[in-house]
Amino acid sequence: MKIPIDKDQRVFYSRAALGWTLLWLFTYLVNDTEIFFLRFANEIWRNFYLVAINFLFFEFALPCITKKRKYILVNIILAIPLLLGTVLLLSYGLYAWRQVGIQLHIYTALRTDTSLSDAVAFQMQGGIMSLLFFGFTRHIYAYQKLKQAAQQLRIEKQEAELNYLKSQTNPHFLFNTLNNIYSLARDKSELAPESILRLSQLLRFMLYETSGEFIAIEQELKIMSDYIALEKLRYDETLRVNVNHNIDDMKQAIPPLLLIPLVENAFKHGVSETRHQPFVDIHLSVKERQLAFIVKNSTEEFSGEQRVKENIGLSNLRRQLELLYTDYQLSAKQSESDFSATLQINLASHV
């Protein structure tokens, strides 16, 4: 009968066997170096047997004993022969394995016992010690695997949440853009065809360029410029938009559409609600992996008693930042006639 052994079991028992062998070899090097190589050959022979017995005990006997059953008495009845059998295998069985090695001239008898019981007792001592060693290392290995699994689960959960936030942000961004085009079409504006063309460019970018984890900053600036141009079609010359940037490397990578929510927020919740002298000032700086993005826009008169409220775009952006970076700061400030949002990111702190 072929016993199935998965990859984790092979890895664990290989490492545990190596650790057990090295432990004994270290003891031999400290106490007796003259017959070190004979002892080394003996331990290799013994380990084939000990690994097999430990594998049978921990993978079959122990799960059978600890399995949840309706009546605990069944577990007790099963435990007696299984434990007794393991003890016999680690005593008389190990002694018999030693004798087989001697007959095959693989194992060298370095110890003379006065009786069979003394020989078996000596072998059982080593066998029980191996059981304790394998049990302890198995517990540590299982704990580490559990930690890795929990970490992987946490990462997968964060990735799923991040994808969900992106799936919210992109349609939200598209919906607002369609509203702009609807306003132009309703007014039968001659700019409607141009706005549709610009929208197609935005859609092409969102479909083919934002599926990856990163894009170059110059691409983010391009989509930002296209979006601003599309927004400006809705307004007359009274709207003032100022965009400037100071970037030491335009090829630096950032998550796609990370900066757009602040720009979108400036138009939707600022300029669109401003009746006199609307404006948007945008400044982007990236130096030595330190990103600073400031968006300032006009608003109507503000009462100091009001509180700054985050819409879905800013809320999603804040949560994305929590999942993407460990060193960042997003702040918003409302004054009497303008609103400013400041985003600072250490791009090197990407998780």
C-alpha cells in the first residue's frame, strides 16, 4: 500500500531528520571524535527507521487518537494499542533495525550490552527522545505554517478590498464624467462631440492602462490633464485652472488613478458649486521618492461651524492609502472661500 505524502510533510520530516542528525553529531564531536565517522554512519541508518516511525505516529496514530468522536471511551480504547505499538517500535523495533544494519555491515556495534533488556532499553531511550524532538519541532513548524497562512489570508483580504475600492472609484469617476457630457448634450453645446472623444480616451486608458499594479507618474499626469480638459468644456473663461509639477523622475511608479480623486473632488464639490471666480490650483512634487500633491479649489462662503466631510471619492482614497502605503498623510482644510486637500506619500513605503 502506497502512503500519500504531501509537500509540507516531505519538507518537515526532511528538516526534522536533518536537525535530529546534526544534534547527535554535535554531541559526538564534543565527546568522542575518534570514531565520529562510524557514529555518523550509524545515525544515518537509525534515522531512516526513526523518521518512518515518527511519520506513522504523528500522521496516522496521533490523529486517530485525538479525533473527535461521540464517545471518548473509543479514543481511550484506540489509544492503548496505538501508544503501546509505538513504544514497541521505538524499542524492540529499533533494536531489530540495529541488528539488521549489523548483518548488512552498515551499522557498527560500538556498544556491548549485558542483556537483551539493557539493549532494548537503550534503544527505547533514543527512540522516545526522537519522538519528543519530532513532536516539538512539528509543533513549531505547524505554528509557523499557521502564521504564514494567516499572513497570506490577510494579504489576499487586503488585495480583495483594494480591488473593490478601485471598482468603486472607477465607475464613480466615469459616472461624474458622463454627467458632464450629459450637461453639454442637454444644452446642445458644440463641445459635446469633443467631450465624447476625450471620454473615449479616458475609457481607453482605464481599460488598458490601469489593470496593472503601477503606472508611471507621467501617465497619471496625462490622464489628469485629459480629465481637466474634459471638465473645462463645461465652463466659460471665468474658470481658472493652474497645474504645475516638479518631478525628478517621470518614470517613477505609482498606483493608477491614485491622484484623480482629489482633482475630481475639486471640480465636483468645489468649482461646480462656485458662482464667482471659480478656480483650481494643482501642484505635484516628487523628490527622492517623497510625493506631495496639493489641490486647492474655490468654494462658496463657509461657516466656521461646519465640519469638513469626506465624500465617497476621498473616503475610498484614504482606505486605498491605508492598504498601499505605511507612510502617508492625507489632510483637508476648509477656509472661508476655498478648500484644499494635501496628500503626502513616501513612495518607498509601499507594502
